[in-house]
Amino acid sequence: MKSFAVTVNATATTIVPADNDTRTVYLHNESGGSIYLGGSDVSTANGYHLKNNETMSVVVPGGSTLRAIVASGTATLIVLRPSDA
């Protein structure tokens, strides 16, 4: 497994790039604000709302990219994923 922090801002940020394999990733929002998750069209209006201090797992299908965005400023998202992903 590989863990790392991603700084998310008001422009969609790639969290998990596209890959041929399906992957399960674990996400933790430790920013103090809201983070919104989705695909290439993610926005604060249509993204999955990950609240402050919330943790979740996401299955990212092969060929798909997971992105994140915040309404303003920056936020820190902790990601745990397979090391070969």
C-alpha cells in the first residue's frame, strides 16, 4: 500500500489517475472543510460530499480517474491505495 497527502483546490485535482485495473482506495478528509469527489466533470454542485474528518473507501473502475475539488481555498486529502496503482 502507498499513502500520501494531496492538496485539493478549486480546480479539479486528480487523486487517482486512470489505470487498466480496478482499484479500491481509502480517503480521509483532514482539511477542516468539505471536499467533493467525482470524475472529470466534478464540481461542488455534483461531487460526492466528503465532510471534514470523514473517511471512506472508493472502488475506482479500470480506465476511470478520481478527482476532487473544494469550493475555495485548499484542503488536504489523505489517500491510501495499492502501491502498484
